[in-house]
Amino acid sequence: MAQAPRKRGRPPNKAPTKKVSPSLDEPTLASLDQLVSKGYGKNPSDVARYFIKREIDDLKRAGVLAG
């Protein structure tokens, strides 16, 4: 009997997540779209998530946030 095809990609995140929907002005959204076209993410939400997480990590390293 043939084996089922193996799933690709990363496993699901085990940490619970919540959705956040920030309101952005047009120039900021245009910047996110520009970064998507340069390969920084699949869509503006991916790019925004990357920059938010990066800034939080920086603030933790600087001692501004506990971490």
C-alpha cells in the first residue's frame, strides 16, 4: 500500500494567537505593499507582523519590555 504524501511546511504554532487589526494610513499601507513586491512577505499583514515582532524583540533586548 502506498504511503500518504508527507505534508510540507512548518508545524502549526503551539502558542495561542489572537488577531489584531491595526488601522493604517494610506502611505503606510503603500509602504507595506511595496515591501511585499520586494519579497518581504506574501501580503501586507505578513510584512507588518514581521516588523512588529522584530521591534518587540529589540525592545526586550534593550530592557524596555520584560522578556
